[in-house]
Amino acid sequence: MEAVFSALGEPGRLRIVELLRLGPHAVGDIVERLGMRQPQVSKHLKVLAQAGLVKVQPRARHRIYHLDADAFEQMREWVDSFEELWAARLDSLGRYLEELDEEERDQ
């Protein structure tokens, strides 16, 4: 998970991911749409691929990149795992505030 968040933490890579949300794109298309240099885009795509966020499909002379849905599903599951923790903490806070309110009314 660390590699995923590290990869997404760089603004250029995040811009590429946002573009790929719209659908698969060739490297040249990414370069053109984002106004980045081709070596920079290729380097970012390599990091994203190593983190498991994108996959590549060679098509003739082009390399078509698309998001790997599995990686984003794993991130969703990881984030969702905190829901139970926060629900318990919010319930605890609610009980504490109710106790304070009761004490204030008793005085």
C-alpha cells in the first residue's frame, strides 16, 4: 500500500491517473493532453505500473495505458477498514457528550 500512496503523492502521476480515469490512453496522447514531456510521462507511467496502478497493452507501435481496477479496489477496502474504527470512536464521543449534558442538567 505504501508504494501506491507514494506513487499517487506526486502531482504529475496523479494527473496521469486522473486522465486515465476517462479511459485508456497512449503515451503520446498523455503527453499532448497534459502538456508534459514524453520522458517525464514515461518515467511516471513506469512508477505507476510498478505500484500496480496501471497496466500497459502494446498495440502496434503504441503502448496503451489503463488503470488497474484491482489496485483501486484494494485501496477502497483499506480505507473502508477504518470505518469501524471511526464509528466506534464517534459512538464513544457521543456517549461522553451525553454524560456531560446530563451532568450539566443535574447541577
